[in-house]
Amino acid sequence: MVDPASDSPACSIQRSLEILGDRWTILIMRDAFRGIRRFDDLRRDLGIARPVLADRLKNLVEAGVLERRRYCEHPPRDEYRLTPMGAALSPTLVALMRWGDEWLSDDGPPTTLIHEACGEPLDQAFVCWHCNETFGSGDIASRPGHLTTTRGPE
Amino acid sequence: MVDPASDSPACSIQRSLEILGDRWTILIMRDAFRGIRRFDDLRRDLGIARPVLADRLKNLVEAGVLERRRYCEHPPRDEYRLTPMGAALSPTLVALMRWGDEWLSDDGPPTTLIHEACGEPLDQAFVCWHCNETFGSGDIASRPGHLTTTRGPE
DNA sequence: CGACTTGGTTCGTCAGGCGAACTCACTCTA
DNA sequence: TAGAGTGAGTTCGCCTGACGAACCAAGTCG
């Protein structure tokens, strides 16, 4: 906030959180991934207040993460669908879910994600296509656009 | 979806968000990854109000994500460090950062994460150790603990 | 001593989240 | 054709919680 050039606008995490960073939005996106698309279904599933849900959906549509589509003409009914930009959030949601699975669930994961082709549990990893290997967060460094080079997550 | 007992407490994303899901906490964790550990440094960097930062740090310590450690005795100074549980958030933060890089930055990523061993940009992918291959979000299904099997993120 | 730094707490204000009630367009039942 | 029901909101008034400002305490420096 003080340093002008450094992080306020130049951090992608912060930019992402300007769209996703309130108590409801990520849960709305989770439901969108789960196929819940209609206003009242979202409201019931989340237990969110109507005005708040209306506001969040409007913001998400404006941000380009959801798309409002008419799926029925006769009673005019719209649904909210993931755009490609919204669908690209899946690694984030999966990472969040796996963190909760590992650190917050007493009796094993409530839901296990599996590789559809074989039915075995999946993992999420960092990949270097140059070295052609996967690695953990200990081997990450960062190369800033216009900052000095520092270590990334330790 | 329908099942009442199913998702409210049983969704790991929701559990994670009970710890991380307000406007500041993820930014605090980002700064923790960046090596910002002291109260006033965090306050200055984030532009957060003092009482709010004190409250968030207390909650994060209670949740086991940060650890408060005395690093100087003479003027008694504490710092907040990532616990293993906190460090395990790196895939989540990286995913969020990469999403912002891809969809919200006009002029290329502000910061690029690289594979420390070779200096090339890294990727993040889903891995199946059974099939020994990486794949995208299109090949994910989910096997719930006590729900019917449904598709995961599409 | 007095100024300064770090790491808070207390306080009063004000924006924003909440449930309840209302609206509107449409459909279904009788 | 009247009345109930549903989906998708908007309006309203209350109350929590985020905010900046001020205050506090422990220690250090000059």
C-alpha cells in the first residue's frame, strides 16, 4: 500500500482475490463446478442471503468467471455457467480441497478426487517440462517481472 | 447436492475457507511465504488495520497455520512463521497466482515461478501415480465418502 | 529524561451482510 | 378465471464487523 510500484497491483494473488476474495465467492464457484447453476439452488445449498447472492453473481458475471445463460424460454429461466476463465479455477479449488482433506478432516477426506481413466486417486504437483519431472514446493524460486529475484514459497 | 447431511461440514473447501476465507487471511499467508514475518511489516505491506491484523494472526496461530516465535529476547520481539500446515498451502497460493497471471494481467505475469534447479518456468498439473501421467481438469472425477459418485470439476 | 520502535488494545463510526418482506413474471390446478 | 406456487430477484431496517485514530506498554537510543 505504501510502496507504489511493488505489490498492490502487481501481485496476481491480490488481483485474483479482488474477484474471489470474500466469504462466499469461492463457495459459489465450488457449487458451479459441482453443477449447481440456478439461483435458488445456489441459495439453498449455501444458505446465503438472497441480496448477497444476487450481488456476487452479478460481480462474477462482470468479471467473466460465470456466464448467465437462458436455458428455458417459456418460463424465462437463466442459469449461471462456468466460462473458460471460471473453469480455469479448478487447480485452485482442488488445491484448497486437498489442503482441507489433509489438515482439517479427522476421518479421511469427505470426497476423493480420482483420475477418471483409472479410478485411482490423483495428486497435484509442480511440473517442469524442461527437466521433465515433478517436484514439490521446496524447489520453487521466483523471477519477478520488475522486482529483485527472491525465493518463492519455502 | 440434495443430501442435507452431505456438504455443509463435509466439504473440505468449506472447511479450508473457515480458516482462510476472509478478505485478508490469504494475503497474510502470501506475505508469510514471501518471508514477511513481523507484525508491523505485515501491517505496512498490506495496509491492514492494526486490530484486524492482530485478530487474523491470532486466529491463524490458533488454527495451526502460523507459529508465533520469539526471535529476539532483549527487546522482546516475536515473529510469525509458517508451520508445516501453513507451508502446505503453497499449491493453493501458486494456483491462485497462476490464475491471476493468466486471466487478469494485461502485460504478462508480474512474477514468474521457476523450477529452482533449471530456472525454467514451472507448471502445475494433476498427476496420477498409478498411470504415471499428468492430466488436466477434464479428466477428474470424484468418489465421495458417503455420497453418490459424481463428476468433479468439468 | 524524552523520543522512537514494536506490537498491540480500546473506541466510535460507518459500510456491508443479514433475514424478512415485497415484487414481478410465469405456470399449474381446479 | 381465480388462487396458489415457483424462480429470481429488489427493498428495507438491523446489527456485525472492518476501519482509522488514539492510547498503551515494554524496551532502546541519544
